[in-house]
Amino acid sequence: KMLAKPGSGGGGGGSRLRATASNRRKTAESPDDAIRKLSKQAANKRCADCTTKLPTQVNLTFGTFVCHACSGIHREFSSRVKGMGASSFTAAEVGRMAQPDAGNAAVNAAYMARYNPSGERLKPPTDNGDQQLLRVWIRRKYVDKAWYQPGAAPSSAGGQQPQQQPQPTRVKIPAKKSAPAPPAAPPSDLLDFGAAPPAPAPAAAAPAPGSWDAFGGSGSGGGGGGATFDAFGDQQQQQQQQ
């Protein structure tokens, strides 16, 4: 009987050992893969500071995923930042990013807890186009801790920063203009003798024919044939006849 070759295992035992070692290498997740897996969480798919999609930088100081523009500003403020694909991560760094206080949702919940969009003049950036705005925003948010409150729970917004709500348009309707009142007549001055005399009052209407004139007015001189009665004229005529 011929002896089996060393390492053959007499029936394929060596092949099974090699297959087991190969499977172990495949199932063991590398730190880089673990970081990529964390970056695929819903809140981490946008930059923690400007909401740009698919950030590629990891801020190990605060535990956030940020875009390339924001990562440069974080480096200015001495934050430790590494890029996915350009750097290798360690198991300790993976542990840091897997902490309960890490990730965009938890970090924004704490650092934006007291931010009031209606009362703040500084509004959160919506993209990474304005470097000056990003620098001011990141300084106020992380360095000054203007709105920081530890232990705040993440909101239902999924770690997104509060956005400014559009204000309704208000239209002011002008009030109707009333017709101007006519100018009042100036008061007359009774002591002003040089002023023009006031307009004469309208003349009284003439008495109708046949009316009784107790004082012998114009009715006695009219020739219209109307019967008028003159109390004083008739009495004098009777005295002369006697």
C-alpha cells in the first residue's frame, strides 16, 4: 500500500481546512467596510452641516459624516477628519463612530437642540457653495456651542438640520379714499365795514287779490277788480258824509 502524500489528510482534510480559513477571511468585516456601512444609514447619507448628498469624509472628533467642503473647515478648527476610500480606518475608529452619541442624527440632536429658526438671524446652509457661511455656521455650531444641549434625543427629521420655513406672502390693500369735504365758509366779521355787504334777503311774496289789508296797503291801489276791505278808509268816508 502506498503512503499518502504529506498534507493530503487522507481524504481531503487539508482542503476543508483551507476552505474554512478562506470563509473566515470573507466573513470578517474590515474597519473600512464597517465605516462604509455606517455611512449608508439614512441620517449619514447627507452632510451633517450643509445637507449635501453622499458625504465622503468622516469627522472623528465629533463623529459625523461631512462633505469635502465642510471637512476642510473642520480641519481649520483642529478636528480630526479622514476620507473614505483615501484613508484606512482602525477598529478603534470604527468603535468611535458606532457610539450612541456619534452619527449625524445624534450629533445634530445635541448641537442643534436649542436652535430656533424663527428667532435666529443665522440660517443653516443648504449647500456647500458659500464657504464664508459654512465657516461661520460651523464655528457657531461646534466651537461656540451656541445651541448645544447634551443628551438631546434625535428628532424625526433623521438628523437633518432645521430648515427655514417659507413665510406666507402678505398683500396690503390700500384703504379707500373718501371725498374731500367742501371748504367751510369763512365767518363774517360784523365790525369790518370795508367788506362787501351780505346778499339781501329774498323779497316777500305779494298778497293775493282779495286778501284783507288791515292797514290799507297796496290792495286799495290795485285796479284788478279784486274786492279789498280797508277798515280805516271806509270809516273816514262815512264821517265826511255825516
